[in-house]
Amino acid sequence: MIPNVLTVAGVDPSGGAGIAADLKTFSALGVYGMSVVTALTVQNTQGVSAVQSVPAPFVAAQLDALLADSEMAAIKIGMLAEESVTKAVADCLRRQPPPYLVLDTVMVAKGGHKLLQESAVDALRSLLVPMASLVTPNLPEAAALLHTEPAQNEQDMVAQGRALIAQGAKAVLLKGGHLLSEKNESPDLFVTAQHEIRFSAPRVPTKNTHGTGCSLSAALAALRPQCKDWPETIARAKDWLSQALQNADRLSVGKGIGPVHHFHRFW
């Protein structure tokens, strides 16, 4: 049977990030996608100008309705916006945990607009990080979760990955896209209590990188039910995203930072 995979995230009207990117990713990778909307944004390729959260009880009602009706192979959590929404999602998933839960700790848009209230970071850290099968912070997000400065090198990344495990995370994929690398690569570090595995991919020379974090976490959720373990899942997801970036300039969307090409294999 084709797996059902659910995204719990915000709406990007430009289609490059959030739920739109997640559903495109799910379809591209062969799973049936469903969605729970947590927030609406006023957004295009040039940035986010406003955010309107969905009331927490309504978010919970969406999630409960889907979980009561369909079996989910995996769930991806993205933008949660507010503390009340974060707590509501955690309550629902505590009652009906999925086989795999990928937590993308969305905090700030590429243009700098905050997508998660400061008061919600503690709830994210204490409630959802320990619940997740895999947490996928970038370097600023990991630093915010740990109350420290962003990693400056791969040794810092190792230390921060271990610190997140000590805080209760089961597994962490620390994304090193913000790290300046002389090798012109983007290193990611997969950390569990037992081991650390380094993944890397060449940096793709394109400005069209909008929604890369959303798309990667969605790919991880889509592929995990189809793979034997997280390392295989991560390798396949990163390969797919690299190809989506390599083909991003085939699209012409907006005047700013455009999206990756989710359907590069089909169009």
C-alpha cells in the first residue's frame, strides 16, 4: 500500500515552502500527503510580511480528525508559530503517536521574519523534541534550542548534536548549510546516543533555495517508511534535494529567492 504521510505546518502562498512544499515533496517521493494548517502567511519570494496563527483548538481538531480516520506512516512537523499551537500538537501526538515523527524546528524565515514566538521555543524543546524520531535544526535553530551561539565549525556541530541528545532528542540531523566551508560543500551531521555520521553534498550555485529546509524534512518523513534506517533515509533525501536544487533554475517564480524544483524527475 502507498504510505500516508502528514505535514503539520504553515501556508506559504508562493508555494515554495511550508505545506505546499511538503505536499509536492510527498507526491514526488511516492507517498500520499495530508496536511494540518497551523498558520497563514503573507509571503512571496521576497520575504514574509505577516503571520496569522490558526487557533490552537482548531489545529487540534484538524489533527484529531485525520488521525481518527487514517493510518499515518509518518508525520512531519514544521511551522507552529505559537506556544498554544505547539502544546496542542504535542497533546494530540502524545495520544496517537505515529511510527515516525520528523520535527523541523522552524523559527525564522530566510528574510529574517520570526515564524515561532519566543514563548513557544521552550514548549518545542520540552514537549516535541523528546517525542520526535528525528529533529532537523539548522545551526541558528540548534543554538536557540541550546541557549548558545551557532556552531562555527564541524566540531561545534558535533558538540551541539550531542547536547540535543542529552536534552532528550532521540536523533538529530544538524544541518550545516550556514557553515562557511572552504570545500564548497554543505555538511550535515546525524547524531544519536550511539554514533555520529557525517553527510555532505556540493553547494549548488543557485539563488533559488526557498523552502529547502521544509523540503528536506518532508523528504525524510516520506522516505523513512520506505527505507531500512535513518542513514539510508537521509542519504536518499539529500540526493533528491540536491537534484531539486540543481534543477531549480528551470523554474521562474518571483523576483526574489525562488523555490527548488520538486518535480525535476517528472517535468
